[in-house]
Amino acid sequence: MDRVNLNPLFVIFLYILRCLVPLGLMLGVSYLLRRFGFIKEPPPPPSDWNDQDENNHNGATNGGLAHG
């Protein structure tokens, strides 16, 4: 008597409401922001961004990361 029978369609509806609707809203907002120009492509890196550091005398590389 304490068990509640849930319709599987109701469970699917709740899944869509909880997971897919927010995902669609986030993707839609990001698409509109890109389309209206609020989000732009990042500029290309400078030509010397991957050069070796002059202070690195032991021959180790920093892996191309910004920190050394």
C-alpha cells in the first residue's frame, strides 16, 4: 500500500525537464552570444610564445606552458 506506481512516461518527462532543458538553454545562450559578437575567437598566440627561457640552463623544458 505504501508503493507508488510511477508512469515511465512521467519519469522520462522529469528527466527531460531536469537535464535536457537546462542543457538546451545553456547551448542556446552561448550560440546567441557568439552570433551577436559578445564572444569572439581568441587572438593567435605571438610568434615567440614557445621559445626556450633564457634562465633555464639545465636543459629541461617547461612543456610549452606559460609558467616556468
